[in-house]
Amino acid sequence: MRSTDGNNFKKIATVSAAGNSSTIHNYDYTDNAMPSGSSYLYYYLSIADKDGKRTSSAIKMFHNVNSTSKLIVSLSPNPVN
């Protein structure tokens, strides 16, 4: 989920889970459609378990100093703390 104001979030992607596993899996997503001109962007993960239970990560703010249209972020481990 992404927001330009920290309050109104929009779903930007879905990343499929690897399935049931006892090992840690790393997932990634590159936000190639960042709104240009936004100095601050806010992200959080909405995580859905196979049983339908949903949890959310903490909101993370990123200061996009150059207001560029590409930001690479890595969040780990899975699940994110």
C-alpha cells in the first residue's frame, strides 16, 4: 500500500506467497509508478495468510530527496516485524 499523505493508502501490487513452508522466504517488489513530485511517500504491507487472517506492517515513510520516480526498498524478514 502507498500514500502521499500518510493517511489515504492505495493498493499498488500483490505478490503471491510461496505457500506453506517452515523456511524464511524473501519477497520483493519495485514501485515503478511512484507519483512524481512527491517528496514523501508512505508504505505499509498488508499480509494475508492462507487461512484468511490479515495483518499489517508498520507504516514506513521515505523521503524522496530528488523526487524521482523510482525508489528501491527491501523489507525483511518475512513476516516483517
